[in-house]
Amino acid sequence: MDLTNLLVETRDRILYITINRESKLNALNKLTLAELHDVITQSFHDDAVGGIIITGAGPKAFVAGADISEFSDFNSDEARELAREGQTKVFDVIQNSEKPIIAAINGFALGGGLELAMACHIRVASTTAKMGLPEVSLGLIPGYGGTQRLSQLIGRGRALEMILTADMVKADEAYRTGLVNHTVEPDQLIPKSEEILKKMMSRSPFAIGSAIRAVNAAFIEGENGFEAEITEFSNCFGSDDFKEGVSAFLEKRAPEFKGK
């Protein structure tokens, strides 16, 4: 695949995606979003990929926002389509991935960058990272799911304060409020992300996908999360992974899961 704004590499079943617009602080433009959609959706069908780490090029930014120059003259209808397409083709795709996706936040994660990180299943932040949703300072609000996912992660009151003040938070505050799962020194960002992802990848891929769907169901309007959990739990009993997991446990050996 020919890519302009992403660096992509697969090692030890981990797909590394680096947003590579360092001179623009890795800002998200239409091409970057399109490439993210293509790379991530293709990985779903690639048995060589067990999980994904997304980070930004250089030491300054994970993603410092959306590329404002692309939509500064949009009308309301164009803005609606921009938000809908970004959410459905990238951010929702990441959230609903059955393969775990970790955001390795190496610097500024602002606006669409923080929304990208929040769509991932796990967030690991460098101690130098700063995060925020500054859209109201531009006369906007977050449009890629930020109002919803931030509220889910840190609660309504804290989310409103971050959004309405447009203030940034440092990594330690993001950890304290639950916005990120871990904070580490910059040189440990990728190793820590790898450590978490490799542990997940050692478990049943079938069960991992089921767990993600069950957890996500709690945040879908009209969906009964408890019923979704019951359904996913029962589906696991029909999987080869369940049979292998039980056999390995009884035989006191490491399981060899196939994801089926």
C-alpha cells in the first residue's frame, strides 16, 4: 500500500502506525484519515496482525489536532458530512476493532488528536504529553466523538470543564482522572505499549473481540449491555478458543489460541 502520511510496520504481530506529518505536528487531514481507515480495516483481515499501536512522528506531538485549513470555509452541511465521515470511517472503526488498539501519546494530543486517542482501547502517555479539546476557542465543539468519549472516560463534570475552558491537562492529571491508563518516561512509551499489547495478544483473540463488543454495548443507545454480555459469553462456549483454553488449563500447558 502506498502511503503519504503514515509509516506502517508489522513486527511480532504488532502493527505500528506512525502518523508522519511532523512539520504539521501530525495534524489530521482528509488524506491521513483515509489512510488510517484503509490501514486499520485491512489489518482486521490480516492474521499476521494481533494488535495495533498508534503514535505520532517526532517528540512534540501525537496529533496536535485537525488540519483547520481544510475546513475553514465549510458550511453547516459540509461540516456535518466531515464529522459523520470521520466518526464512522475512522474513530468508530477503531473503537469497534476486535483487535486491541493502543494509543502511545508522545506529545500534544489536542482536538482530533485526543479524539483519536480516546477511540483507542488503551492510552499510554509520555510524561511530556499534554491533552485537551480546544475547539471552543475556535467557535467550534469537538466533532469526532470527543464530547461523548471524554464524558465516558472521566465523567460529565470533568469533561465539561475541559471542553468549556479549552484548557490542556498534563499527563499526570490525565492519569489521575482516568483519561489515560498509564504514564511513563518518553523512552518507555513504546516498550510499555508493547508490554500491554503482547499480554493481550497472548489471550484468546475470540474472547478479546467478544469482550470489546460487550464493553462497547454499554455505551450504545438502546443497547442492553448486560444482555450483550450474556450473548457474548455464551458465544465463547462455541469457539475453538474456549475448547483450547480449557484443555490447556486442565493439561497445565500454555494455550495455543487460533481466534476461532
